[in-house]
Amino acid sequence: MSQPLPTRAVSMSRIPSLDGLRALSIFLVLALHTMQGLPHALPLIWYAIFNGDTGVFIFFVISGYLITSLLLHEQQKNGSISMRSFYFRRAMRILPPIYFYVAILLLLGLAGRLAVTKIDIFSALFFFRNYATGTSMWSLEHFWTLSVEEQFYLIWPFVLYLCLRHRSGLSGRTAAAKVAFVVILVSPIIRVVSFLLPVPYLHHGGMFQMRADALMFGCVVALLQGTPAFERAYSFATKIWWVPPVVIFLSDCMGARFQNYWNFPLGFTVTGIAIAFFLLWCVRNPSSVVGRVLNARPVVHIGVLSYSIYIWQTLFLHRGNEAIFGPSLKFIRTFPGNWLAILIVAEISYYVVEQPSLRLRTRLMRHFSALSPRSKRTIADMNQKPIDIKS
């Protein structure tokens, strides 16, 4: 088995295995939504094996890990974090593909193929879909996850910035990790209390306070990897590498059987811990059998496309899409034609929208008239080896 890397040996140039984990995540999401569109019920074990919620969970942990790693890298290299640069990079990465998708939905609405409501559109464009009431557009129902991520981006960078500003080095990272641990400990209580309150609005499991701990698991790994206490816990959890995946599967089995009665108090926490340790194991062991699969070129390519795939998948997998495509296009509404259609549209979105917007982002950052020396160093970093975080 490969030996663990030192805490900073995992550089910000293309981190191994993460695109492969993204590919696994989006596969679980597509599989679940495909099963949900079947005309007949399936045994619960299938929902445990192809657990799309775990796929989303993996996405969240990756986001927490990568965003925190990026900000720590910037702090170490430049001495501070530029919030302006961070939010500009995130906006240019995230917004164009989403707004392109929403624009297509509006065109379908104008053509009479899709019912469009203002609250759905605004909640999607401004990322509060997970809190909006009265939403009805099935084509935007998956935007709750994107809303959670955006709300994380609005809060966590400032928390990390303040922790690192007032404390240097390991002390600042430890302070930020304590904040993350508090969120992880309090989240199950918030979920259970919200679920028990006689207020149906608070029962929605996609609200930020119900899912914030998923992102914090990744933050903790980025903050504490390399420290003695964390490495002891990591060594214990991954002494047998397949233990974390087994724990995830068993938790998924409990979730399929007991749903929120398991997930809210214990399941999400158990799954999050296992995903966090397994993610780091995959990053540190790219030459293992699992690592070679995750880093295989076709798998990596699917991971690179995963953002566009996620944005477009509901349009082709939801059973309500017959009004859009009509009975004559049943092939792209049913498996495997719908998966092929998703892949083709995702390729188009990636090369026509995502890549041009990233190139534009680089050009704009180069030509900002009021760049500070620190910002110039940031641009120089961007022009080096590709960064895996897609920031």
C-alpha cells in the first residue's frame, strides 16, 4: 500500500483521483434518477447500491476539501486571501453553465413546451431554491444542491479568512477546524429538531443548515491533514482500505430502510466521516487498483464533465419531460438513450460555455487595471499547471 503524503505534498496542481470521485458521484445521481423514473418499484437494496444522495454527499465533501485547500494555498503563497479574486473566479466558473441552462428552459417556456414560474427561475438564478416555497418546475428541482454549495461559498471563505488572519500557521487552521467540528456536531441536532417541529417548511432536508456538515467534513480534512492527531485517526480508519466504502454502503442500507429516521441523527454523520477518509485515501494512493480506475482517462473525462452533466440530467431523466420531447423522441427519454443525450449535451456545454468562460476569466484578470502585486501573483499561478479545483 502506498504511504501517506505529507500534508502539503498534495499540491494544487491536479490532485489525483478527485475527477474519478466526481465521476462516481454523478453516476450514482444518474442511476438513482433513472430508477425513480421507472414505472415499477424496485427492492430497497437497489436504492442502497445506487444511492444518489451519497453521490451528492461526495460532491459536497469534495467541494469543502478543494475550496479550503485553494484558500490555504493562497494564504501560504501570498500571505493573505483575496476575497474579490475568489468570488470572481467562482462566479466565472459556476454561473455561465447554470445561466445557459436556465436560458434554454425559458426558451422552452416561450415555445409552450415547459411551464415556467417566476419563483422557480429567480430561486435558481440567485441560489435560494432550497428555501423557496411554491416551486413547481421539475426541471429545476435538482438546484437545491447548487444552492447549498453557493451558500457555503458565501459563508466559509470569510470564516477561514478570519481564522487565518488572527492566527498564523497551524493555529489558524486549527481554529477554523474547530468551527467546522462545531457545525458537524450541531447539524444532527438541527436536523432532528427541525424534523420534529410541527412546521412542514422546516422538514426540507435540502436547506443549508440541514446539509452544512457535509461540506465541513471536506474542510476538516484539508485543514488537519498532516497533523499527528488527524493522521492517527486516518491510519486507523484506512488500515484496511475498503472499510470506509463498506461503512458508506451499510449506512446507505440503513438509509434506504429507515430514511430520515437514520440519516438525520446518525446516518449523514457516519457517511460523511467515511467519505472524508476514503477521499483522502484515494488522493494519496493513485497507484492502487482503485486509484488507477479513478484516474483512468475516460473516468477522469466524465469527472471533468460532471458539473454540466449534473445541470442537464434532470431534463432528460424526469418522467415529466414527455411534454418537451414528445412521444416521437422516446429514445432520448428512456435508458440508455437519455444517458447518451445527457453526455452529448454536457460535452456541448463544457466546450461551448464552460471552457470559453474560463478563458475569458483569465483574460479579464490579466487586464484588470487596478491589480495589486498579490493579484498578479494569483494570475501567474493560474497560468501554470492546470488546477484540479476548477476554480
